[in-house]
Amino acid sequence: MDLKTLTYLVVGATFALYIGIAIWARAGTTKEFYVAGTGVHPIANGMATAADWMSAASFISMAGLIAFMGYDASVYLMGWTGGYVLLALLLAPYLRKYGKFTVSEFIGERYYSKAARMVAVLCLVVASITYVIGQMKGVGVAFSRFLEVDFHTGVFVGMAIVFIYAVMGGMKGITYTQIAQYCVLIFAYTVPAIFIALNLTGNPIPQLGLGSTMADGSGVALLDKLDMIVTDLGFAAYTAQKLSTLNMLLLTLSLMIGTAGLPHVIMRFFTVPKVSDARISAGWALVFIAILYTTAPAVGAMARLNLMNTIQTGDVGAVDGNLVYADRPDWFKNWEVTGLLKFEDKNGDGRIQYYNDKNEEFAAKAASFGWQGNEMVKVDRDIMVLANPEIAKLPNWVIALVAAGGLAAALSTAAGLLLAISTAISHDVIKGMIAPDISEKKELLASRVAMAGAIVVAGYLGMNPPGFAAQVVALAFGLAASSIFPALMMGIFNKNMDNIGAIVGMLVGLLSTLIYIFWFKGWFFIPGTEMAANTPGNWFMGISPEAFGAVGAMLNFASAYVVSKITPPPPEHIQHLVEDIRVPMGAGKAAADH
């Protein structure tokens, strides 16, 4: 069976499964829509959390960034996994004990202020929309290649699928859909990795294959071989640190605390019956997440090696050392159709030269070979995982499986984020502030309309993303880190933090981070509106926009603390509430008064 037919069958079957689950688990009440009726088993919720967690950024983009950034990309591994542990151990159990539907609802009641709740909604929506952009980019990349359509058409198809099952099922539909998606995506990620590791190193375990010697009998370690290939073509060594230590530290910190402040993951812990179940669920999620995150470095390194070997077929500088464009493999042609892989024959020799023409020292050497610039004018980082099985010449069924896995990863997170946005608008803004007496039926309708609106906005921005999927997600984490996380931390662990301090802190953190991002990425991510080129020379103290969330969080903490010292302390009952939340004993079931 040809690849296109097989892909349609596999992807179609998984979509039919997701929509079937959504119909079966259709939410009839707001409790089912927001928190799946708080009746999800901890292991099932752990698997759903892992799927929610492992977005297009994890499945599609992270290994792509590792493939091209090498050692520097370890910040994503450290930041995201470290952040999850921080969230699971430090925040989730306390918030679950409090027993509300949304993060902004907790902030509104803890800080005894509708204004605080409104600011929290603003922070949540901004961070979540930015995050969804990355998922829509991932959906577009996967669809455009495997359904052989234009990238923009791919985004539209993804929007339609998410609309069907997220709008119908709410959290209940999303939870059980995500369990199915986890099974698809983890199988799709690990099977090709095992095949490729076996081909390159003879070791079937990717994690061990990364540190093994090549299977070609040379006795050279895989990472040493990769270092040699990329440095021979003017790129920096794969295993060397290129980012400044300060930038790596702040980016890791930003991703960690941003993770702990992201509402769609926190909401997952509201779906289990008890606080103890939230802790068990968090432990299982970590196990499920670790399977992918420990495999990603091997996938990234092996993808880069296969790509370089495909193009550089012989000695660097030799007349016949580069791939003849007319003889390029099928995978190359397939990805060219999407516009995410582009070749330009600058010296007219009909061969592909792929090297770092920005390296002045190597550029001079390249000129002596008759090369006139890097001819791979576009190699989108987000294609690497999806193209990997094709590059490694794996069977068609594996390629189809990876397509289904990539889509499962992007769609699962997109659905979780869209739910967080719609819940914030319908439950926190409409029911919490505008129309407190709204009927449950109307509130449910409002949340579905809000979700549909969020899908449209996210789809548009996904077609015009400010970076690769993982980079866009890093921006979202920075926004959550600078605005939501400090308010949650101080709300739980500082009983003297008052409402004015929290509001000022959230606004200072959000606005400072947002302005810094827009300064280099364009206002509201509109191309051509940036105030300065996004280069290390222009950054404040060498801090990239992706890493600035940590600085925003520090500004949030500092301003909130200063303001709380010069304003009246919280009422007595709020201080008692904080003390009660922090006591682990006697934690009851979630409040059901909604």
C-alpha cells in the first residue's frame, strides 16, 4: 500500500476514534465540561496529563531544536521536566485541596478581589493563546506534509478537528481523548527511534544508542561523528555550549516556573476525586512523560546526522561530494511541496551545498570549492521528527504512525489550552462578574462559543507564527512565569500578601515580559513591527525574549512585596484560608457548589 493511502487510513482511524470518544463523553453539565465531573481515575488522569503536557512542542519541535541547537537545547528538557515536578509537588495538591474549577477563580477568592480575578484571566488568556499558536503551527506542519496540502490548509483542517471534539466534550471528552492520543503519540515516537538507533548504532534502545559507537565499523562514537560532520561544514560543534550561561540559566528557570503557572496542566489535577489522587496522578504523569523526554535527545541527534549524511554524500569540497539535486530522495521532494524545505542552486552546479555561510572563516574555504552560499535556504526545525522515518528509509506504516502521533500531540494540548481559555471567559468573566445568576445551560453555551472564538484566533496566529513551535511555546511559558506563577506562590505560601500587591505584581510581570517579547518579535507578533533585530547584541544583558519570563517573575515578586508592605494586610478570614490550604491533613473533596 502506498504511503499516502496508508497515512489517510491511519490518521483517519485515529480521528474517528477521537470524535467517537467526544460523542460518548459529551458534557451535559458545567462540572463535566470544566473538570470531567471530578471522577477520573488517577492513572487515567496521569496519562491524559502526559498527553496534555506533550504538545507539538515536545513531539514535533523539541527534537528538531535539539537536532540544530545540540547541547543548548538541553534547557528545554531541564526546564519543562523540572517545571512539571515543581508544579506536581508544590502547587497542584494545594490548589486541588482548595477545590475550585479554575486558577483565576482561586486568585479571585484568595485575593478577595474581582479585579485580581480579571487580571488573572487576562494573564491566562494571553499565555494560553501564545501557547496555542505553537500547537497550530505543529498541526499545520503535520497536515501539510502527510495530507499533501498547503501549510495554511493544514491549519484549517486541524482547527476543524479540534473544534469538533473540544467544543462538544469539554474536559470530559478531552480527558478520554487524550488517553487515546497518548497511546498513539508515544508509540509513534518510540518505534521510529528504536529502528533508527538500531540502524545507526546497532543498539535498539535510543537512550543508550546516543552514547554508543557507530554500527559502520569505524569505532567512532555517534556524538563524535556528528561533531565532526557539522564542524567540517562550518557549524558549531553539536556538543558545545553556544548560548551564554546566564541566558541558559534564565531560560531554564523561565520554562520551569512557567510550567508551574500554566493553567491547562493545573486544571488536570481538578478532575480527580481526592487530593491524594492528585499526587498519585502527578507521579504517573511523570513516568509517562519520561518515556518521551529521555528519547528526544537521541531522536534529535540521529535526525541531524541522517540529514547531513543525505546531503553531504562524500568529502567536503570534492566535486562529487554533494547530493545531485535531480537525485534527491522522495522525502526531500515531499517536504519541498509543503514549503518548509527549500533549495536554491546558487552556483548552478546542480548539487546541494548545505553549510554555515555565516561563519566567515569557513565561507572563505567554501568559496575556494566554488560554493556561493548555503543552498538549503529553508530547513524548518519542526519537520525533523516527522521527516526522520522517511530520511532513515523506514517502512511506510512507521511514517503513517508518526504522522498520527504528531497530530495527536498537537491536538491534545491545543484542546486543553482552548478549554482553559473558554473556562476563564465563561466561568470567571461571565458567571463570576457579568452575570452571576446565569443558568448552567447558558454558561455551557458561553464556554463553547468562547472556545470557538479562541480556535479562530489561534488558527490565524498559527499561520503567522513568531518562531518554531517550541520557541513560541517558550514565549508562552515566559508569560505564565512572569504573571501567574508568582501570584499562585504568594497566595499559598504568604498569608500577608494582599490584593493590591498581587494585582500590581501580575500587571508588572505580564507587561514587562510582553513588551520585551513584542520589542524583538513584533507587536502582537505582526511581522515587520519589531523595534530591534532579534539578535544577542540587542538583547538586554544578552537575555533572549524566550528567557525574559524569569526576569518578569522577579519584577512581579519584588513589586508585589513592596506594595503589600505599604497597603493594609488581608482580612483575618483570608489569612485563615491560606493556613487551611497549607495544612495537608483533612483535605476534603472538591467543592461542588458551582
